[in-house]
Amino acid sequence: MQYAIEAAQCAGDLIESYASKAVEVQRKEGGNSIASQVVTEVDVLAEKRILDVLLPTCERYDLALLTEESVDNQSRFKKDYYWCVDPMDGTLSFIESTPGYSVSIALVSRQGTPVIGVVYDPVTHTMYSALQGQSVQRNGEPWVVNAVSAQRKPLTLVCDRGMLAQPYFPALRDSLTMIAAKHDYDGVEVLEKNGAVLNACYVLEHPPAVYFKFPKPQQGGGSVWDFAASAALFHGLGFVATDFHGQPLDLNRDDSTYMNHKGVMFAMNSSLTQDIMGLLALSSPPQITS
């Protein structure tokens, strides 16, 4: 895990050094959202910093590698484990000089189980780390998240940019308000942010909260590198990180890196999760674009 922490810190330091500078924005092939189509020189430079640390481990420990800004060489289907790297999640936030971007690194088994997860927020200088079978850490100290004590607070829906504009959103909010009352939460608050990785971390930092993405037919919905590290954090803390049908996240799918086929769900407990999953019928798949 120390390799991942070192790599995330190196990339985060570089990203921070560019935070107040003008950078060139380019378009790349991605999903159907703007956030998935933008890239900057900082993304590429951050990836290089990470690879300087991780590539030697690939040879030493026979590991595969999948990164957002490089071509998928399919080696992750041949090795027992692969590094899953997003050198800068939330690039759109970085471009707009708003918090929400981070470095995300995970070690994932060939079966799709995240065994290491590291997330670094260069704005707050917060390092999250998880190793399967050990405690989750926040800035090097064991991290305990008490979701039970959060009763009688509002339930926060953390959502990606664009969800509030969806035709289904008013009905979704009304239904979530009823679910919140059922679980003894004091209404619903909505927080629209960028960056899937820190959106998931926000759920842990500010319980009670949920973050999910409905399944949709369009290509997108985030990629495996947007969810692998945060899933490791949730697993380590005993919380929910599944697809929208309650199954383990498909973090090594062989036909695509995108997660739109089954959606994603990050939440604090299984009963709340089941109620939210029941809302899938509210969304007509052709309407979903976020």
C-alpha cells in the first residue's frame, strides 16, 4: 500500500502546483458527459508521476496496469492483480478551480475485488487508504465512521453534475424524502458536485449520505478507476459499495471500463440501499445522461 500512497502524494503535489496556473484543456474520447471528455496536461503529468512509482512494482510483483490516460493493454485479464489508476478524477472541477478533484489508485484482483484503495485530495491534503483485512486510515490514522449517530440529521444525496436537470429528478427527490422519513432522517439535502471519487468520500465524511448512479444504456456512468479505490474504503469500513442491483461492482469487466451497464451505489447501510434501489423505476433509461 505504501507504493500507492507515495504515488498518490507525488501526483497530488504536482496537481497542487498547477492549481493556480492556466492550463490547456483538450477533448478526448469518453462517455456522454463533458466531465468524461476533458483532459489537461496536468492529468498526463500526474499519471507520469504515478507510473514512476508503480511501474517498477509491476515488474517486481508481476502486476498489470490500467490507467485513465493510457491505452488499455488488456494485461489485467492475464495477471492476478492490476493497478487501477485515475491520475486526476474531477478534471472539470480542476479546470474551474473548484474543489472536487483527487488522485485515485487501487489494486484490484483479476476477479474484480479491490484489495488496496488510496485516494488523495490535494485541496485539503487528505489521504484516505484501505488495505483488505485491515483498518481504513485517514491521514495515517485509523478512521472510524459512525453512521448510527447521524440519525435525525438530513439525508444528503451527493450527485454528479447534471442529475438535478434530469426529468426524473423531482420524483426522485420526493421519493427520497419519504425514504429519509422512514429511516428517521430529517429530510433530504442535495449536493451537486464533480468528481466521483470525492463524491463517494463525501458520503463517508458527512453521514448520513448516499451517492449513486442509475444504470443507463448510454456509454458512460464513470469507469472502473472512478470507483475502485473508494469501494475499497467502503468495504473496509463495512458500508455498501455495490452495483444498482446489490451485486459487487464489476471492476474488471472484459467488454468495457464503463459502469453504465449496472450503475453504482455507495451508502451507509443495506436497508437504506434496498429502498433506494427500488427507485430505479423512476428513471426512464433514455432520459439519463449524467
